[in-house]
Amino acid sequence: MSRHPLFMPLILIGGLVFGFGLGFSHMARPEVVLDFLTFEDFGLLFVMFGGSIIAGLAFWVVPQLRSSAPLTGRPYGRRLKSFDRNVLVGGSIFGVGWGLSGICPGAAYASLGVGNVTILWALAGMFLGAYIQGVWRSQSSRTESAVPGDD
Amino acid sequence: MIAELLGAGTLETLFPNGISRYAVGGILVGLGTVIIYLGTAITAGASTFLESTLSYVSAQQRFEQYRPSRDWRIVFTLGIVGGAAIYALTFQSGLVSSGLYATGDTGELREVGGLTVWLTDVQPWRLFVGGLLVGIGTRIGKGCTSGHGICGVGSVSKTSLIGVVTFLVVAIVTANIVAAMGITP
């Protein structure tokens, strides 16, 4: 599959800005997230709302100006995922993990960037967790597909 | 004006580190998402990287769907690490300062050859067990704080709004229970 020569550089620049923001906001520090979750410092609300408002403006305005993206030809759209029980089950498991550790995936990558090598414990846990659910769900989807079904 | 309505000192209690550091950081996180969206129409989340990268080393069927995106997701993640490192080289190391940036007093700062690195005090077992649950939960729940929280909420997706409320409420309850048990840091 051939890609536009600017595709990877653009992804890198987007990642750099994203990661700088996570460092600057201190969201890459588990202590700050835990302070937020225990009502010591509500500042993190501004990271979430700041980020989602900027993204929301782009997702709303850009599709009205152009139909597809210059580097991929993909149509501009919003991020809409189907709702099912998994959103609640997975969200709850994620919530316990986030509340225990104070770290989420993007912030963990950024935490490594600010020099926090201790976060490798969390990254190792995340990869192991993603692997465990992958093995588990690969098996259950094989079992399901062995039974004839419509979906 | 808001401070007067709430009473003197309320804002300092709610936001002991001010809001500018958080607001600027959040806007940059949003901007990073928008840069990628403008060029590619991709709404990138951070947690898919975990599964897409596992597709390099595991033949599990579940990871196969992420093969087409696994290379750029590595570049995105390296960008996040690099962007945070640029922050560490500048603001964290004191080379650059701004009235918008509050340094804070969490964790431990250490000098390594002119660069100031930051290290967490949170215990490794909390990071590992918490990380394990984050890895399972974000992938089953179809997204994390960036996928649901930034892209999904920005898309006014009902699924993402429900996802965010779910993980936020559960995380608040969990963090308060852990704190009440006296587990610190």
C-alpha cells in the first residue's frame, strides 16, 4: 500500500504536539491524575475539555469545507462507535486501573518522554492486559464462528 | 467575579496549581489530534497502539485487524514520547519558563546531564496492576481517555460520552477507596 510522502511526517508532528501537551499539563504525572480523582485539584478538567473542544470544532467545521483528507483521500467524519455492553464492562475495568495507577495509555507514553522510567511498569502491564484480552477474545470469536449464525 | 461569588480562596482550593497549565496542555493535546485529522481524516486514539504493536509478535486473530495501521501508530506513539521529551528539555528543565506554566511539587526531579527528568513516587505494583487493567479495559471498552475522551467527546458520540462517564466515575470511586485504605503514594 503506497502512502503519501507527507503522511508519516504529519503523524509524527501531531504526536509531538500531543505529547508536549500531555507533558506541559502534567497529565503525564500519575500523582496529578490521582489528585484530580480524589478532588484535590480539578485542573485536569481543563485538559479534557480543552482537548475535546478543539477536536470538536475541527470535526464540526472541516467536513463542511472539504469532503476528504488530502493525504489519504479518506472522507472526513466523526469518531462514532457502536454502543454495547462492552463499553460499560471495558470502561469499568479501565476505571479501576486508572483510579489505582493514575495513568492512561497516552499519558504513559508521554510519561516515558519526561524521563519517568518507572512508568515502564505501567506500560508492561498495559501490553500484558491488551494481550490477555486479545487471546481471550480471539478464542471466543472462534467458538462463536463455529456455530452457524446470521451476524 | 466567579471568585467573589464562590467566596475568597475557593478557586485556590479547587485549582491549587492554577488552570493555565492545564488549559494550554489540553489545547495542545486537541491540536495534535486536529493536525492528524486535517491531513488524514483519522481520529487517532492512543490505546489501539497496544494491540496493533502486538500484531508484530503475536498471530492472535484479534490483533490482525490492526495490521494496516500498526506502522503509523508506532510513529504516533514515538511522537508522543518525543513531544513530552521536548517539554522535559525546555519547561521541565527550566530552560524556558512562562507565566502560563506552574512547576508543581509532585514526584521527584533529578538532574541527568543538564536535563531534568521527572520520576513518579507512585508504587510500581500500583502502576503494573493498574496498567494491566487499563490494557484490558480500554481495548474491551473501545477506547481510552484520548479515543473516547478527546475524539469521541469532540464527535459528540453517545457511546463515548457513556464510556467517559463510566470510566471517570469508577476511577473516582477507586482512587478514593485506595486513598482511604491509606495506600500512598
